[in-house]
Amino acid sequence: MALISSILQHAKSHSSSKISTYIQRRLFSNDVTKENIVIVGAGIAGLASALSLQRFGIRSLVLEQAESLRTEGSSITLSKNGWKALDAIGVGDELRSQFLDLQGVVIKSDDGKELNSFGFKDEDKSQELRVVERRVLLETLASKLPPNSISFSSKLSNIETSENGTNTLLQLQDGTRVSAEVVIACDGVWSPTAKWMGFRQPKYAGHIAFRGLGYFPEGQPYEPKVNYTYGSGLRSGFVPASKTKVYWFVLCNSSSPGPRITDPSILRQQAKELVRDWPVADMLNLINLTPDDTLTRNPLYDRWLWPVISPPPFSGRTVLAGDAWHPMTPNMGQGACCALEDSIVLTEKLAEAMKSKHISVEDAFKAYGSERWRRVFPLTVMANRVGALLQSENKLI
């Protein structure tokens, strides 16, 4: 209160042109925690970025709005580019040992007829595809960070840039203020940081995904293959993740995202209703064997980063990574992989800038944005178009 009173008193006796500058200086100089690098969000991109910076001897503070790691949900698909990123930060082999190396895919129609099948390594022996529990991935990444690297219950409420542009002030909901030389925003699909930078909100793709993780305490019975079933405007699949768990999904068309539903009994019932008439009995069994805490219903969103129209992924010394910058639909299985790639490319360029007298942080962000845009924009568009094709209700497709 003393700070606010002082600011107001000063404002009464100074011209309006000087008030803004004065307020900024006071806000950035009083009762503020100072950090070199702050990462907003303890999701995949945020934790991977913190761990990647650590390999360069650079400490960061991760701000997470939840009270603990957000480990709810089922699994994510990681292809070889995602595994390459995990290897770079030193956790690849630890995770590989817990999840199955998938060998191929079997595709069926909704009447149970097999349409196609192939092996993932038929043309590329180096291909690697595994389904990884989100909980295990996040806990593994977090466990490699020093104590007190993550500040929980730290929800961002406001962002300001200092007068000279060298610092960013983060105002948290509990009143805490943090001044950072660099901010890496990994605050998810509905990123307030992206909104602050001028990005449009993600667009609903017209599909809803039900997901879960079937649990077989005595061992799951399936071969390590992806099992797809396609219907009219509806598709489902299941993938063995480990010796005891099987990831499954059901995607349906919907004209609107609908209300947010978290009640496991409702989610389970809705997912079962969608595939009840299909002759593939495995899906109903998997849904029944799914623990409540892995059941989710997610409307799918993306954001197309049109050249010229879309802002760059940085403003001053604040930069976006992962879903905060380029949310994409899951149809290419590249969302998490791209988030991991972002963390590697960004932190490598940032570390180089911090140790060089000739490269600025802004130059590092610009190089990161240019390199990653060429990768993520085509993937986002392709994932959307593939999803539209696979969800078509046209019987001829």
C-alpha cells in the first residue's frame, strides 16, 4: 500500500507525460524478485527448456499456476524427433526403458474389415515411435531440476516491459512481482503471454477427442502396434504404451466445443456411446478398464502462423514456445515433439547469446523464430487438413 500511495502522491504533482515513466521505474525497483531467466508454465515445453538450459550451466525459475505438476491426462505420442530432443537433455534412455517401441500400424473400417497394415521401420530403420504417459514424462523432467526450480501456485496476471526494454515485469495473482531479464512463455494453448503479444486466439478445429489409459495389472494382451478404426465422421484407436497400459482415443465431429466436462462417469459413458455399435470390442473393454484420472475430453484447437500476418514469437526479451506459440491438432502426432524441439533450439541459441558479446538475446529469439516457423507452420496446416480428411462424413473418402 505504501508503494501505491507514493505513486499516487507523485502523480498529483507531476505532468501526465512523466507519470507513466515514474510509475514504471517504481514498479520495477520496489519489492520485486529479480531473476535472470523465468519460464512460465511447467508443462512439456517449460520443463524441457529449464532442463536444457541447465546443461549449459544456466539456472532458470519455472512459474506454474497449479499447486503441483499437472499430471492429469493419458499419454502423448513421441516420434524419433521427439526422442532426439529427449536424448539431448539426457532423459531419453530412462523413458525408453518404460515404454514399448511400436512396430507398425493396423487400419480397419468400422465394420471390422482390415484396410491396411505396415511396419514403421519398413522404409526407415531409424524410425522410433512410442506412447509415453504424460505424468511420467513431466515427473521425469522435473526430477532432474535442482530443488526450488519450480514455483507452484504462481499464476500470471499481468506482463509489463521496462522502459529500456531490458527487463520484463511479471505480476502474479497473489501480488508477487518478478523482474526477469528473459522470459520463456510456455503457458499453453490459451497463453496470456501470446495474447499480450497480439496473437489471435486458437481456432476450434471442429473435432473433440476422448482419451484414456486402459490398465491391465496382470499385463496387457496386445502386440506393440497402433490400431486404428475409421468410421464416418468418427475414428478411434488404441496403442499399447507399456506392459500394463494401453492408450486409447475416440475422435468425433462436433459443430461446437460444447461445455467443459470433467466428471469421469460422464466422459466414460459418452466415449462408449460413440463406439458401442462398432464390432471392435476392444475399445469398450479399454474404456471400462480406464482409471478415472486418465479420462479426458478435449476440443481440438490450432493456430495457423500465416507469414507476414502473424506476429513474431517474441517481444523484447519475452519469447513463446510450444503450444503457447503454435497449438496444433494431434493428427500428425507432432505437438509434443515440436514443443521439445522448440526447447532445444531456443535454449541453444539463448545460451550462445548469453555467452557472446556479438549476439544479442533479441538476435537469438529472431533466429529461433525463423528456424522453428519453417518447421511448425507446415506441420500445423498439415495436421489440420489430415484431421479434416480423416473425420470426413463422405462415404467415398
